[in-house]
Amino acid sequence: MTERKKADKSVIVMSEPEKFIDQDLLDQIDAFLTSTGMSATAFGLKVTNDRRLIPDLREGRDLRGTTRRKILEFIAAPPPPAGQNDGEAAA
């Protein structure tokens, strides 16, 4: 009878990659929110239809180039006059 040795079962624990937070972009968003009075939730919904956009960015969420561009274009565009919806004048 031969004796078998159990294989050494080592567990390799890999740490999560360090998250990059784009502080410059968050500063621009925060300045926009402050100047317009818009909530972070409303901003995320208007720009990307994602109410968690800003909280996720603060936690290090990665952005695609197109999403970053949408954010910057939204910030750069002047807000529509009060009472105006999708380019139609209020009655």
C-alpha cells in the first residue's frame, strides 16, 4: 500500500487594484452642482440616466471616454431658461 501526500492547497489572495478618483472632474461637477442648485442624483439622471453616477465616481468608478465627454459637455452647456422644456418655450 502506498501513501499519498495531500497536495498543499495554498490560497492566493489578490488585492483589488487601486481605484483612481478623477478629483479634477469631481471638482468641476461639484462646482456645477453648487452654482445650479442641482442635486447629484438629478445630474446623473440628466447626463447618463444613472442616479448613482456621482456617488460611484466618488468611490472610484471608471468612466469611458464617451461618458466623461457627456459630463463635460453638459457642464459646459448653458442651462435652459426656467420653464423651458426640451427647446420649447413655456406658454
